[in-house]
Amino acid sequence: MILIPAIDIKDGKCVRLRQGKMDSSTIFSDAPPEQAKKWEALGAARIHVVDLDGSVGGTPVNLELVGKIAASVRIPVQLGGGVRDRATAAMCLDMGVDRLILGTMAAKEPERALELLSEFPGRIAIGIDARRGWVAVQGWTESTSMRASELAAQYDGRHPAAFIYTDIERDGMMQGPNIAATREFAESVSTPVILSGGVSALEDVRNALTLEQFGIVGIIIGRALYDGKIDLREAIALAEKRDAR
């Protein structure tokens, strides 16, 4: 299981939100590429980038910056936020992004999302953002009448690179991840799952590592790294030590 630092971009800056609310952002860095290099130097094996402006607006806004992030590190970069058509997907992959995350498109335009899965095998992940089990889209500003498990079932047999399961109510709140809901989701699919939302202390990492047996392959960490609540090197060492047992 790998630990994946998050870089959320809003207005060209690295920020963190609380429960995805755009008016609750805290700026942590004016230079996202430098932040990416810092996480790589501390041992990160992958970086999770979200174009928050793109998530809400429906088309990527910070692509030039995303390209600089991808060029600044040697580790893979995965990107979510505003990827809603093939042209945008191809552009992002061409600029060095390793993996794209489809969220709103996956929920609203499944046929187009399935086409991208077929065209770019191994490079498309499905982001499933849930509030009390119900899927939210458009940068979490719009709720749907679809359950997370229902959405996942549409893609589970089509070989996405991963499902990224985010508990919105835990995201940025420093209250710990929703272990029970994430386990339930992971047990309902055969695709690898990446946990996101709420990881706030090393104990949360330790608890999340117990989910590996249920198909959890990664843990995204955001605010806790920026606030200094979790030391990335220490968390990676914990994960590696457990893997070695």
C-alpha cells in the first residue's frame, strides 16, 4: 500500500478545503511544483493533483501548472478536476500526467467515460466522492440520487486503474477516515481502491493499512501533511514495515 500526498490547486496555489467547500480554502503554497518536489524528496511514490477550479467549472483551469508539476518530478502524477471529454484527456496525458481521474463524467456520462477507459487502458481511474453513501459531482457542489456502490458497479468489470473513494464529510476535517464505509465499498468491487478523506494522524494511517486485505492499495493524505500532523517519511516507513511482515 502506498501513501499519496495531495496537491489541490485553486487560483494557481496549493490549498486545502474543508468538506470540499471552495469558500473554506487555506493556502499552503504559492508554488505547487516546488511542493511536488518536496513530497518526492520525502519518499512519495505518486502524487495526487486536483484542479479545484476545473472541478467546479467543468474544464481544467490550471493545466499549465499541472504540466509543470508533472515535469518537476520523476514519480507518477494523477490528475482529477474538470476532465470531461476526450480532447482534454489526451492533452493531459500528453503533457506527462500518468493517470486521469474521472468523477463527474463517470457519473453523468458513463458511455463517454467507458470510451476513455477503452482508449487509454491502465491510465483512467474512477473517482467516487460520497456524502453518506450518495455520490456528489461538480466539485462536490451537486448531489446525485446514485449510491457509490451503484456507480462503481458500472465500471468494476471494465478495468479502471483504480477507484478513488472519498468520504466528503471527512475530507479536510481532521477527524479520521471512514474505515467502515471504505471497507464496505472495497468489498463490493474487484478493482483496487484508494482511500481518501479524513486521514489526520499516524494512527489513522495505521488503521487504514488494515484495509489492505480488502483491496485498498493506497491512501491519499492532504491537510494532515501540510499542518504537520503527519510526517510523510514516518508514515511511509510505517506502511513499508507492515508490508515487510
